[in-house]
Amino acid sequence: MRPATDRGWLLRLVIAFCFAQGAVSMARPAVSYRALALGADERAIGVIAGVCALLPLFAAVPLGRRTDHGRCAPLLPVGVVLIAGGCALSGLAGSLWAMALWSGVMGLGHLCFVIGAQSIVARQSAPHEQDRNFGHFTIGASLGQLVGPIAAGALIGTDRAGGSALALLAAGAGAAVSFTSLWRIEHRDTAPDSRTGRADRVPVVGILRTRGVPAGILVSLAVLSATDILTAYLPVVGEHRGIAPSVVGLLLSLRAAATIACRLVLTPLLRLLGRTALLTVTCLLAAVLCAGIALPVPVWALAAMLAVLGFCLGVGQPLSMTTVVQAAPDGARSTALALRLTGNRLGQVAAPAAAGLIAGVAGVAAPFVMLGGLLLLSAGVALRSPERPAPREGAPPAGGQARRGGSPLSRKSDI
């Protein structure tokens, strides 16, 4: 049983993640507007958004192997430094190539932070706490996604070039604020299966063939691709439909607020529907709503669709984390989470590039139809996945099943 002083680690991690994710969410639309000011077209916007995920695509698994040896905490400050530097230097860049480069640095920093933070949550949470703790952890991301676009829209205003540069510099400063919480996060390895060197004996192919891992990766890829393309392309849609940047920022933040609301009620929803039904229904509804964004609807209808869409997208990330962690072979949980992030980054490279190509040929709303198809596929995969991954009880049960019903205290929020 963990001591009572242990209960503040998740709150501090959520606060740090809020500032780090807020910086990235503020930078994403600002990068799009600055690129437009520098003469970018829809294809160039897609390429820049894809480059932001290109460096992390190759770094995820090596970083996951590192954290399987218990070295999670150092990744957090490294990630913050890269996020802050990438945001600030993007604001100072004077060419599209330089913006793409510094966006890649920002994406690498985000990956470092997320791998380190997710590994800490996985290692310091009992099995029956993982759905709840991952849900609360991702609230930090949603809070950042709520505040970031509003701040970006307010700073950009009507000055696309100067305002977007100011927003990127402010995003870099905001990321640095997360250091105030990071220094208080102590990593204690409480996982019974995390012995040094054991992860090296689990090949990547073996992890990917484990039942439950591929489904978790695909659901996460689809949900994150939807979130990223919404962030990158809603400003472009707004430009074509005459929606002001401040209103676009509010729309993106409304989507994030709905995601927070979803994660606050995630535990009751799981009790009501179960993991498989909840994932399937929300992915299916999100597919329909993403395709609906392509329609020339008024702003109020777009706001309503984004609110429901945000609620649906809030389910996929925390539940896919739990699915992957519980399905992964013993001693390779961090590597499995890193493979999930690799899938995310692969989607972040391929989806924006495909979105840019589709937008150049069929119009700026067409990428949302593509997202609808991807989410529809993830709904089918979620429907076929098991309610709970097959037991891999190489490690002691640690009371996981015995306590699954749990006392009321085991369901309390840590934040």
C-alpha cells in the first residue's frame, strides 16, 4: 500500500502536463496562421503538421526501452526544454523550412514528456486504478487544449504574421512554467515486473502480436489524428468560411472542454457500458460528426458538433492507454506505450500529409471526411476487441482482480 504522501504525484503531473500541452496546443494553430502569412498553401500546412511528428516517429521505441529500465523522470525536463525552444524558434523563423524544422523539435519534446509521464502513471498505479488515473492524467492535456487555442486566437487577432509570432513566443514561455511542478515529481518504481534488463528480452514484434495491443494502438491513432487535424485545419476552414481566428480558437477550446467533461465522468460511463461498448459507440459517433464538419453549416451548428465530437474523442486516449498497459508483456509496458505513441506519430505524419493532398484536390473540408472513415475503422476494431485483455498474470495479482470491485476509497479522485 502506497503512503498517503504519494497521492499528490498525479496532481503535480497533471499540472505540468497542462502547461506543456497548452504550449503545444497554442503553437499548432499559430504555426498554421504564421505559415499562411508566409505564403503557405493547404499542402504546405499538411507537410508542416506532419514534420511535427516525424522526429518522434523514430525516437519513441528507444525512449520506451529507456523508461522500461526505470528512467522516466529525466524525460520530463528534457521534453519541456525542447517544447519551449521549438515554440519560440518557430515564432522567430522566417521561412517555411525553418518552421517545419522547429515544429519537429517541438514534437520531439512533446513525445519525451508524454512517454516519461505515461510511464510514471503506469508504474505508480495499481491495475484497478489505471482507467481512472490515465483519465485524470489526460485531463491535463485537455486543459491545455482548452486554454491554448483561446490564447492563440486572442494574441493573433487580425495580424496574421506578427500575432502568430507573438503567440509562438508566448507558447514557449508557457511551456517553461511546467518546471514549477516537475521538480516535485519523484518517480518510485512500484511495478512488480519492472526489473532492469527484462524489457530487452521482449521483441517489438512480440509486443505487437499481443492481443489488445494493436486495437489500442489503432484507436489511439484515429482519435489523435482527428484531434490534430481539427487543430491544424479548422483555422484553414475558418479562413475559407470567414470565421475570425478568435472564434476558431473558441471553437477548438469548446472541443477541449467537452473532452474534459468526458474524462471527469469516465468511470461512471465505464460502469454503465463497459470498455468495448463505450469505445465502439464514441468512435462511431465521432466518425459521423467529423464528416459533418465538411458541410457548410453555420457557426452555432459547428460549435454543437465540435462539443459532441470533443466528448466522444475524450474516451479513446485514456482507455487505449489502459488497454495497451494491461495487455503488454511483463517488463515491457513502457515499450508498449511507446509503440502506441509510435502509432500516434505515424498517424500524425500520414494523416496531415494525406489531408493536405486531399485538401489541395477536393477542398479544405475534405480531410474531415477522411477522418470520419478512419474513426469508422477504429469503431469496428474496438467492437472486435475483448472487454478486458487476456490475463498475463506472470506478475503477482497485487490484488488487482480481488480489488476490482474496490472499496469506495479506491475510486476516489487523486486530483
